[in-house]
Amino acid sequence: MDALARPVVPPAPKAHARPVGPLRLIWGMSTNPLTVWSEQDYEVLVQRNRVLGRENWLVNDPAWARHVMLDAMPRYRRPLASARPVRPVTGDGVLLAEGEAWRGQRRMLAPLFRPAQVGLLLPHFQAAAQALAGRLAQAPTANLSAAFHEGTIDAVLRALFSLPDNGRRAAIARLARGYVARAGRPNIFDGYARTHEDFPFAQASRRRFQTVWQGAVDALVAERRTAPAAAVHRDLLDLLLAARDAETGAPLTDAEVRDQAATLLFAGFETTSRLLFWTSYLLALDPVEQARLRAEVRAFPPDHVGALEDLQNWPRLRMVLLEALRLYPPVIFLLREAAEPDEIDGLPVSPGALVWMSPWVIHRHRRFWERPGAFVPDRFAGQASPWSGGQPFMPFGLGPRICIGASFALAEAQVMLANLLARFEFGLTSARPVLPVGAVTTRPDHEPLFRLDRA
């Protein structure tokens, strides 16, 4: 297989020869958590140790990760440290809801992401992709990290609110992008907080953001509620307003609509934006793979896409996106705290223990993958949903809390990237390596300029 004979190995933080000490661990976790891993971490399936007096587990075995996230889910809870940076964006939406609240929300939202409903959103994705391609055609080089942020938030605002191209959309984009770059980054105080109100000085900028963010989303929802009844939008907000609980028949409250819309808006733009950036970076490093994709896209041009099943004409594009998700998973940690005694791999888990499951480590684990650091899209050939069935691939999470919008994100990414591949050849203006940094999502350590040559 040509791809296996010629793999590109993109840059990544180097694993330490031995496990790092407490001070190095604390520093790494506060600056770039991807730099704390040792060679041993990429080889063991389960390990237990103590860090600053607290029991910690690293679970790389997909079966035991499934145990924590699904089979024994009631015995574990989400630690506050992982929720504090996210709550200002999502409020009490499905991403952070727990227990019966989460089950009810999930039940109401699941119909919104059925294939037929995602298919209705394709015109929004197409319009955003064509607008992005038009902007990129104006200069021979581009900061694709920033461009994809703009393009994906455009796509989500169209798909969620049918929001026209105006200054309001740009303001929401700046707001979300600014939060990711600054206040949304986890900090050391998140790890020591017992409540969302602890260390208020560390939450001040997040509270200011939340006030503005929720106000912007509230205004969009309010406008829709007062829109003429005959207005047809064919977007996610209409679906949210029409959603009813299958058991009670109750609709979502205004606050619930706002929080769900805010969750979909933020998750839909940030994770897809990073996926498009890392995929473009990989294709710039591997022009042979890029040429294959361009041939596939030209054989079925993007403007022929009218239904979700049309995306099946781009199987290689989907494989490349899945491989980018393996190498650069959007979320680097799935973290749970034991609320009750449990057992992992025959060893007792004490209440209060932290259980770490890292898609970054699992996706590069030497027991699960051949050439784990290499860019080899063919490893996903013929796999429709490789994140299911207990496989060591979890870009969208694991268990019942797996990302409800996975099909939305992949469809958006396919449409946007296909439109660019049809028009441009990607290259890099500098040989400086781009290294991943673990934050709210996996972001680049700097934003390189790309050459965009007419294809």
C-alpha cells in the first residue's frame, strides 16, 4: 500500500524517557498537557499512581474506558475542573448536564441530528464554504486557522439561526474566538476549586464573557419566537423550538433553548474549525494525499451535493478527516472522579480517585496502531463509524455521552474542505513545525501562513 510505504509523520511533542515528576507535571498541565506524557504511557493499558497525595489512574484500555464511561457510569462524576472553563459557554446545556437532566435533554436533542435533519443543513454548509473560498481567493497566502474559525462559525450561525452575513455574525465570531484564546483556557485554580464560585478572581473574565454571550444568544432566540408564523428557516433553532420530550410532551424553556443553542454554536464551530486546520496542515505536508483528494472531489464536484448520501462519493476525504481526528483529537482528556468504590483491571478504585482517559494517548498507543505517529488515512478504509464497537478511537467521546453532533461536524467538514480542494492547492510558507497544544480543544502553537495556489 503506497500510503503505508510513504507515511508522513507530523510533528508532535516528544514523549519523556521516564515519567515526569510532580513539579514538571503541574507546569506541563498548566501550559500544554500534551507535553507531560512518557514513553511508558503509550505502552501500558492501565496504570495507577499517586500525584500530590491523590490517587490517579491512566486508562488506555478501551474496554476499561468503556467501563468507566458506560457500564459503571453511576459510580463516577465529571470533576469540576473540566466543567469550569466550559460552563460560561454552554450553561446547563447537554454537554455539562448530569443525571435525569442530561437524559431528558439527550432524548429531546437526538432527533435533531438524524441523517434527514442533518441533510437539511447542507445548503447552509455550502453557502458558508463558498463564501470562505471567495474570501481566500483574494490573496495568495492565508492564515487558515483564523479563516477556518471564521468559516465554521459562519456555517454554524447559518445552520443554527439562518443568520445573514452582517456585523452581528462577525461580532459573535470574535466573541467566541476570543474566549477560546484567553478566558476559556483551563488554569491551575480550576483544579483546586470545589465550586464554580471558588477563586472568583480567576472567573471574573469568564463571567463577563458569559453575560455578553448569553445576551447575544438570547436575542437571537427571542427574535425567532416573535417572527411571523409563516416564516420558514429550515435550521436548528426551528427544530429546537419544536422539540418535545417524548415522555412528557414538554417543550424546552427559553433558558434551555438558549443553553442548547449556545452549546451547539460553540461546539459546532470550535471543534470543526480545528479539524479543518489540522487536516489542511497534514495535506500541506503530504501533497500526494492532497492530489488524491482533489481528484476525488473533481470526480464529484461539491456543487453536486444535494443530500447527505452524496457525501459517500468522497470516501477518501472521510478517511483523511478521521485520520486527522486520530492524530489531533479535539478533546485530549476524558476525566472522571470516582464517587463510589470501584474496580479497574482487578485493582480497587477509591472514592475521590481521578480516572484519566486521553484520546491523544489512546490514538497514538503502540499496542493499538501500526506507526501510530504517522499520517495513514488508509487505516480507516471501509470503516463507517470507527468510534463505535469498543475500538481505540474516541474523537467524539465515549459511551452514552458521545458527541451528539458527530454527523453534523463531519458533514460540515467534508463540504467545506471539498469546496477548498476544488479551487486551491495548499502549501506552507515556512518549514517551522506546527506543534499541537492541549486547551479547550487541540490548537496549534502558532498560526502558520499557507500558500493557496489555484488548482
